[in-house]
Amino acid sequence: MLDLMQGLENYKVYHYTDLNAFINIIRNEDIVLRATNCLYLNDSNEIVEGVKSVERVIQKKIDVGAFRNYYLSSFCQTSDTLQMWGMYAANGAGCALGFDFSQLQKAYGLSIKCTYGEKEIDEGFKNFYNLNKNGHIVHMGPNHEEEQRRIDANKKQIQDELETNLIITTCLGSKNIAYENEQERRCVVYTDNPLYVKHKVKNGIVVPYVEVHIPKTALREVIIGPTNTSHIAKQSVIHFLKMKGYDLDKVNVTLSKIPYRG
């Protein structure tokens, strides 16, 4: 739900993909990831799980269409997971890209740790909602007394803003319990400017997406999938990264340790 890992150093998340996508993600100037419109993701109940939770807990009606301008990139918190290889990385023939999480946050601005299943979603939302509604907001940074007076004078406005943010993160970060093993962390961008939006065709659907540019230094690791563990596969990835100007002293290229033939 809400991201409590702001500023955490040396934390990596992994993007599982096939090698065709890999060579389009890794550019000479920077890294380019796609953020897909949240209404067109794999799970047909995306957004709906969170919207239903908000309705159950605080009886507030939310229009799913209100999220049409949010775009998401998906990352996994684990580096070598059989289910992820099978679903997102060409049945194990692709790769997992390990990114410095702090640099992703700077590029996207918002990250959400997904919550799975009705019970966990409702409990998490209810706890944060009640804390915001009934708790005392305390400023912990510099200029404490001055900032605390400002907070106290604008408490209702601040609570309303926090409630809105809580509803947004709940709706964008809630998933069906069937996806629990993915351990997903989402990075989010918002745009209502059609000039930034591109389109692709997937499964007979025209899917909107935006491109997010990330510094090359964000890439820390490339893991080659378990059905493609030949020496030449690893060599080809290393050669490609060198050609694109990546510092291989800072990017670890390894093979999956999972015994899987596909």
C-alpha cells in the first residue's frame, strides 16, 4: 500500500522480461522502461480490488475511470523466481533486470508495494484511514515548531490530502490473492498529456503506455533465465552491455540457479 521505503539504499527490485524487450530497454544514453496504463494490465480486476475495498471500509463510491491517467511499471522484490520466469520472461529464456530502487523512485515519483487478497487489503486500508482520521499529525523534520503550527492550522486540509493519497495508492496497489507470489512493487507515473502517450497492440487490444527514462547507473544486475544458461547467452548479454557503454564493474551478469528446462 503506502510506500514506507523512501530513501532505502542498496535495495534492488527486478523487472522480468524477454531478450527482445531487453535490447530495447537498454539504450546508449539511458534506460527506457514502459509504464502501462493501469486500465490495461494483465489482471482483469486491476483497480477493481482496491475500489471495492474503499467502498467496503468507508462506503465511498469510486469510479474506476478516474484512474485512466495513471501508468504503472511492475517490479518483483525477488531476483530468481520460477513463477516470474514462466509468466514474464519467455518461459525462462529471458532475463531479470535488477535496478537500484532509489533511482527508480526519483524517475517515477511514486512507488507502491502491492497488497493481496480482500482481507489484507481491507485491513491495511482501514488501519491507515483510521490513523489519518484520528491520529495527531506530527512534523519530524527541521523547523519543528514553525512547521507544527502550520500543520495544526491546516489539519483538515492535510487530512483530506492524505486520505486522497491513501485511496489512490490502495486502488493502484491492490491485487487478487492469486498473484501473491509475484511480490510486486509498482512504480507509478501520472500524465494527462496525450503527447507523452504511445500505443502498442497486445492480445487484440490497443494499449496506451508512456516511456520512463532512467539513468544507466540504475542497472545493477542482469540474471539470465534458467532455460537459457549457456555460456554464449551470458557472453552475448555482456557484449551487448559493453557496446551500449555500461560499466560492467557495476553491473553483475549472472545465470539463474533454478533447475528448469521449460
